[in-house]
Amino acid sequence: MVECVGRTTVVFDKTLTEYDFGPHHPMSPLRVDLTMRLVEELGLLDTGLEIVPAPMADLELIATVHSESLIEAVQRVGTTRGAIDPAHGLGTDDNPVFMDMHHASAHVVGASVEAFRQVWSGESIHSANIAGGLHHAMPDRASGFCIYNDVAVGIQWLLDQGAERVAYVDVDAHHGDGVEKIFWDDPRVLTISLHETGQMLFPGTGFPTDLGGEGAQGSAVNVALPPGTADAGWLRAFHAVVPPLLREFNPEVLVTQHGCDSHMEDPLTHLMLSVDGQRVAYEALHDLAHELTEGKWVATGGGGYSVSSVVPRAWSHLLGILSGSPIDPETVTPTSWREYVASVTAEQVPFRMTDGRVPAYRDWRDGYDPEAWLDRAIHATRTEVFPLHGIDPFP
């Protein structure tokens, strides 16, 4: 892994856990709390990672991406118990209304934009908001546990500051449809999403032929992975698609979304990655940021519904890599942290920061197997997208 030189930050405030759909919703804010507790007990805050305050986004900032009608609806329903607005995706099973919904959602946006500001201003070389990554929210409606699209607001903020090339890589198990939609017609933003195929999983989109709007063909990239894809297949797909496109696009800033619901224990998806495979992916993105953007890297959280056993370990690895102090996979999870998890969840969590896997993959240049669903998926994406960037799709 490339050595980090420069300040690295995580934008965090305990009140970010107020983004809370209720005790029975899969997207529990406890995962953010458990992550930050684990980060602290592992000593990352003493070895290069600095917490900076999370500001609140104002209406004008949110409106750079979202419609006035959505913002008004979120404000309105969040003041009345039992209020719903299905036209704006509010009050559904995915997005149940909670009190002060606008305040909590605006806080997540403000935290992410602060991470973007940290990096663009040069105050930090890398910055993260693990409470962010709400990539499904659309301009005029909430979707898929996401009220406002903090990532898209952050990218738009970069463009408004003068950025000309922003690359967004989404490794969540679900297609990053909201971010893609918002920048569909903007060739300044390259969106790459690696996700379980929409044939099997929400939101049912993100296929190789989805390439971006007129004048921006090739700016949207989708790798639709078969269910059951594990470390070796996922890393094969990643390395066959992401590095060549990023190198050709040559972004000024790399933005990444790190939903860890690709894990084999996640209850909502069908991918089979380990924490070890996810960690290796984070290292690859870190190295690409240093290779291509002089280290300018903004990282967000995202999905992840194995709340205690997977999310805190995965995102602690992410923040360790971000800070330049990567966590040895054999590190024992602190006893006090395990005891705290047991006290609030009655669950036993892993004893180590590893799942015991040693991720490896077969390079795409070593051959394509047309009988394998995974290889057909990779081939389809390369065939559709690479020529639009002047890259030979064939190894």
C-alpha cells in the first residue's frame, strides 16, 4: 500500500446516529456507533486519524441536487408522527418517516460536504464520512433507505468549486443508481458501480448498456455481478474494469462509496465477500488515489446490515487505510469492545479483524471464460464502455 503523507480526517459527531428509521429497520445507526468505538479502541485516533466536526447542510446546499418539493416534503413529514408522502418516497417500508427527519438527513449531507471540503481545500489529503454514502436518493424522491443523496451533493459542490473531472467508485452490493442518475448527462463525472445484478437485487438497475446521457456516453459504468460472487471473482471484476478507466479519465478527486453489504453474512444481499476481500479493495482504491489524484480521496460509508459483526470491522479497516495506519488482519478485536457489543445487542462478534481469508484473483489478461457468468458480466462492461474511452476492451 502507498504510504500516506498528509492529514487524514473522519467527519463525525455522535448526533449523526440520529438518522434512525427505528428499531426494526435494517439500517441501524448502531453500526456507525460501533465502528467509531472500535476505531477508538484500536488506537487509530492516536496514529494519524483526526476527527473533525460535522456541520449541518443548509437548504441552499441540499437544493443544488434535490428539488424544492422533496426538501419541503421531508421537512413537513418529519414534524408530524404518522405523516407520509409516497409521491416523494416517504413513509414506505424502506423509508419510514421519523421525527426531525430533515435535520438528521441534512446533518449527514453537511458531514459529507465537509469531507469534500477538507480534501478540495488541501486541509486533508483523505477524508471520510462513514455515516454517508446514501447513494439511492433521487433528485425528487427518497429511495432505498436514503433521504438526501449526500454523495451527489458533495460531488456537485466540487463541480461548483471548479473541479473538472471527478471519479466516483461505488462498491456497495446495490447499484449506485441515485448518483448515476444525478450526473447521467455530465461528462465531468465518471460513475463506476460494481454491484449484484439488478436481475436479483434492488434497485433492479445498473446494466452494462447503461452508459450515460447524450454527450456523456461512457460516463456511467456498471458491472452487474452474479449472486454468489466472492473475493476472487469480485477482485477480478474490479481490476478488469476500474483501474483502466480511472487511468484514462485521470480524475482530480476520487470519491468512493463503501457499502459493505457485499459480505457473505449480509442479510439483504447475495454476494459472498469476506472482510479480507473488502479490505484489499479499499487498499486498491487508496493506491489509485495516490497514483492519479495526488491522494485527493473522499470516502463514505453506505449499506451494510450485519450491524455488529461485519460493518465495524470493515469500516475500521477503511479508516485505518485512510489514515495510513492499516490494521493487521490478525489484530484481536478489543475485549472491552466485544463486551460493549454484547451488552447492547446480545450478540457475539468475531475475535479478530479477519475472516481468515487470503484474497487472490486471476488477472483478466490471463484469459476469458465465456462459460462463466462472472466473466460474461465483465466482458459485457468492457465491451460496452472501453471503446468510448479509447481503450481496447480485449486483453
